[in-house]
Amino acid sequence: MENFVFHNPTKLVFGKGTVEKIGEYLKKDGIRKVLMLYGGGSIKKNGVYEKVVRSLHDNGIEKVEVSGVRPNPVLSKVHEAIQVARENNVEAILAVGGGSVVDSAKAIAAGFYYDGDIWDAFIGKYNVKKALPLYVILTMSATGTEMNGNAVVTNEKTQEKFYFSSKHVYPVLSIVDPTTQYSLPANQVVYGAIDAISHVMEYYFDVAGSDLIDRIDEGIIKTLMETTEVILKEPENYEARANFCLATTLALNGLTGLGTTGGDWSSHELEHAISAFNPDIAHGAGLAIVFPAWMSYVKEQISEKLIKFGKNVFGMSGEFSPDDVINQLKSWYKKIGAPVTLKEVGINKEDIEKITQLANKHAPFGTVKELKMEDIRKIYEIAYE
Amino acid sequence: MENFVFHNPTKLVFGKGTVEKIGEYLKKDGIRKVLMLYGGGSIKKNGVYEKVVRSLHDNGIEKVEVSGVRPNPVLSKVHEAIQVARENNVEAILAVGGGSVVDSAKAIAAGFYYDGDIWDAFIGKYNVKKALPLYVILTMSATGTEMNGNAVVTNEKTQEKFYFSSKHVYPVLSIVDPTTQYSLPANQVVYGAIDAISHVMEYYFDVAGSDLIDRIDEGIIKTLMETTEVILKEPENYEARANFCLATTLALNGLTGLGTTGGDWSSHELEHAISAFNPDIAHGAGLAIVFPAWMSYVKEQISEKLIKFGKNVFGMSGEFSPDDVINQLKSWYKKIGAPVTLKEVGINKEDIEKITQLANKHAPFGTVKELKMEDIRKIYEIAYE
């Protein structure tokens, strides 16, 4: 087990009927005016918008709205919202939505106090020193952003999908009400599950770790797999939703990384290039394609872990190989309706070179095996069909 | 799954060679003078005292010492230290030791700002409003106190062993260096393991919960059982120590209680009366005796959970009963050298009435079954031999 420092100050408010408490929490913290950020309007259909607006009103909290944050969120929207936040002297950001909204809100919160372009934080030119307090109402569980200090945004001009991390952008408070997710389309549940599973796997297949956290990882992944299948059949099964939501939060709130070297994260780098190349490809879909391909490419290095994964997650027994485990994972992804090849999502063979170039901007990356351009190209080739 | 609010602001610094960083951390937080609290002097034998003193000195931090905190810590020592803290205008408490030292430090930190007797916090007469910041160097992993807001202290005048909880006494920072525990006597490892396992079981056998947290609970308990056996044979096995230490912290930092009604805690109430009656009985020893007896008494209510526990923790298969699982737990306690009856620790049959009276001061308690005086007496009778 590697040494570590764990510090996660986010207050997590979890359960039925918690959305309407947002106004009280803000008031208790002395916040009088927020920038309310949301996406394409699904929160107006599922009743969340109305509950939030009423709760703000009842507690005397002013708001200014910015909407239209899209999946694979873009930098221009972040710039727009920073402008609005400054012009209106807001005291906090209230993000109401899924990972895209929350990640954008983190960039806005940090950008509020930064004189340059907040993209500097994503490219390592600015180390975030201060941010507006961030409050979250999560309406789609997947990325774990509600309880960590990470944000991923795409710079549409450069086609770069980069991230930054800072202790200053951990949400002060995140509300997760599983019932708000009853109306999510099935593919969002599927991609959310794959995203969260992938977060845990990035740590599980790290070169270091511990039996304890491996067991916790296995428990989180098993729960995500079981509950995804239940939710696809019964979208309003509260227990399944609640287990799913909590599992996605724990997948990336620091717990699963304790005692590792920090995770491998190659598959995420490889995926970011795919969805930067084509923003219509969901992050979870890209991960379903690229993670098993990465596993195949480094299977020598992770063979023991793959066998352990097969036993403890899939309940495999008797004689089986690392390849069998990878195939089992792909089968499960197919079963829940996810793509497992680049071809399926409309990527042509010729595009592989372009995507390789995009991914190579961050290379070398990976701890299990340090990936350079040639490795990256080979993994995309494995992932092709 | 029940609704919950989770908020744990403690920074956990974990690993080899972390003790000597305490001075830097205090300095960074602007602390200039601490009350350094410790126990019977084992930290002078294992080198921790010297490392701490040097680190404080190197960072220009003044200290005033109070030592002699004993296992099953007592209120009079808390009173003494509050006096010293006030006379010396300390800015923080630095607890160096195990659960007894840290719990005492929490009472001191809260008592510093309270005009009355801090015992009022333990008997529900005072709701803690403020406390000195608390820094911890943990030298014995067991209670989880390094990452929660609970403290247990015995009022030796009234023979009451009570607890209080407050968000104000979460440690600001806790350092856990597993190597400092290499020299712990075997029985402290055994009782620490039983204490931590019992914390998880209090939540596991709650009337509510979730598959996800059950899996995490099972993983923590299995890890504690495996690593205890390794440590008893190889006290300087770092991986075993590190897994053990982290498991005890996670056992009671809030994680294992997520989505429960708050745990049952009857066994802890029943144990506190035993070690209040005879402070020479270690908390872990008392729990090894009383928890299986409680399980037997309420086995109708927890039969399904006992079967799940047997399967997933002990790997039991085929036909087995709840009683078999309870016996398996007792066997494991015996295997590692713990007592499993009151008789073994020198309690006489006549003492049962006195202990029942002590426990009854907090009755009724328990969520699985609300225990009244008659129930309490019966459980002690089951635990007798």
C-alpha cells in the first residue's frame, strides 16, 4: 500500500425529497445570490427546476440562470457563465444537472477569480488558488464529480478534452436524490454505469493497492452491474437507483484510490480523444470500447488482477484466462446495450490516425505501462472491430 | 436505503514516515502552541515521542504536555488537561496515542470552551458548540476515533462509561503510520480487531441498509480477520498492518453507516457497562463476549443477515443455521485468543445484576430489538458461560 493523504470535505445529502432543501442549506451558509447552471432543460420536465426555484425563493435567495450546458461540455459556455457570474456578483454557483453541468460549474467557480483564460487550469498553466463555493443538485449519477475536485471540459477550438483537479472546487454540498433519475433514458444509465465502473477499474488495475480497497472496488462494481440490470427493467426501483447512485459517488470520491499510485487512467486519456474527435460519442460508450482494448494490450502486466477480477466480480471459477475475463466484461457491456468497437460508433479506420494524434498530445501516460504514440495507435486498432 | 447526510472533514495522512510531518502541518495551519496529550509512555519506547517533539521544535511550535491517559480513559484526567490547556492558552490539542488518548482529547477540546463540567456533553445536558482544533497521531488502530466525532469516557465517580458525538470534534488532521504499531502487544491487536469488526457489525445488522454498503462491510471485516492472523504471526508485516489500520479507520468514519438507521449499538451499550464495572476488562474483550450473545438473543430478527454474513464473510456454504454463524464468529474470537464468556474475565454470576443496572441507565436501546432491563439481563446470562 502506498502512502496517501485523503481529504474530502464535501457534504453529501442523499435520499428522497432532498432537492427541496437546497434553499435552506444555502441560507444557513449565508449565501444570498447564486448563478444557477443547468443543461438542456430536462430539469424542467422532471420537476427538479421548479423545486429548486421554489426553495430558493422561499429562502430569499436570488438567482441568475445560465442554461444550455451540453454533454461533453465546452469551454465557450464556461466563458459565457463566468461573464454572467461576474456581472451579477453572485456568491456561489449552483449546478443542477449531471457531470457536464457540474464540471462546467467547477471551471466557472475557479474562472470567476482568475484574470486569464480558465483553460490555463486545464493545460497546467494555472494552479487554481481560489473558487466560488459550489453547490450541486445531481440529476444524473455517473462521473462522481459531485464529491471530488475534478472537471473535464472540451475546448472546441482545439478539439482538446482536458481536465483539471483542485481542492478548491470540491462541492461544498451535493444533493443526490435518486428519484430525480427515474426518467433518465436507458442509454444514460448504461453509460453512467460504464463510466463509474471504469473509474474503479482505473484504480483496481493500478500497479499498487491493497486487499482492502480491492474488496471495496469489487463490491462497488458488482453493485453497479446488478443495479444497472434492475434499473433497465424497473426504472423506478428505488433501492436499485439508490445503490447505483451511491456506488457512482464512491467510485470516484477518493476511497477507491486509497493506497494506489493514483490509478492508471490510460483508458480515460484514450477515451477523451475519441469523444473530442466526435462529441456525439458518449464518454461511457467510448470507455466501453477502449477499456477492454487497453486490458488486452497490457494483459501480461495485469494478468493476476484480471483473474482476481474474474473470480470476485464475475464469480468465474475453474480454469480461465485473462482473455476470458476481458471477454466477459465485453459481453456484459454488450448485454446492457453498449458498443464495444470503434466501428460500431461510426469511426473509420482512417480516423484512427487522427484520434491517435489527439491522444498523443497528453502522451506518455499510464502507470501499468507508459503509453507512447505507437502503443496508443495499437490500442485503437485493437478497439476497432 | 435510508436518507443520510455524510460529512467527514478530517484530513487523513496515512503511511510510513508520516509522524515526523506533524510540525509542518501544524505550522501551515497557523498553530503556535499545543497541548500534547499521551498515555502511559509507550510512545517514549517506540520512538514516536522523540519524532513528534523534534518535529514540533523544528517548526517552532510550543507544547505543554499532559500524560498518563489510561485505557478506558477517565473524566478526572480530562478535567486536569482542560485546566492545563486554559492556563497555557494552547491553540490546539495534539493527541498522540490510541483511542483512549484521542477520545480524551475530544472531551478536552470541547471542554476548553465550556464553562460547566464537560461531562454534561456525555449526559445530554450540553450540545457542544465549539472546540479547540484537534490533531491526532494514532499509535493504536482500533476505535476509528481518528476520523469521527465520537468520544467515550468513563466517569469514575458514577461508574458510567458514556459517549458524546459532535461535528466540532472531528480531528482536523490524523496521522496514521502503521509502522508505529509494530511493537503493540498481541492482545491489543486482537482487541482492536474485535472493536473494529464490532463497529461494522453494529451497522451490518441494522434494520436498514443496502447491498452496496453490506459488501463494503463484508470486505472490511474479511480484511480485519485475515490481517489480524498475519499480524499475530508477523508483527512487522507492513501490508498487513496497513490494511488493518485502514480497515479500522473505515469501519467507523461514517462509510459503513451510510443508508442505515444509524446502527444498532446495543452490544456497545452492553459492553460499556461491563468495562465500567471492571475497567481492567478491555473494550474489545467485552465486545467479543457480548456481541455473539446479543446475536443469539435477537437471532429471529437477524436470521437472514446472519446467513448472508456466514456466506460472504466466512465463506460458509451448503446447509447452515444462524447459530452456526454465531458459533463460527465465537470460534474465530477464541482462535485469536479473545474471551467469549463473562466467566472467563472474572465476572461472577452475582455481578450480572449490578452490570444490568449499569447498562439499564441508558435503556431502552437498540434498533433491531429495543432492549429493556429484562432483555439486558437475559443477554448477560447468555454471555455468562
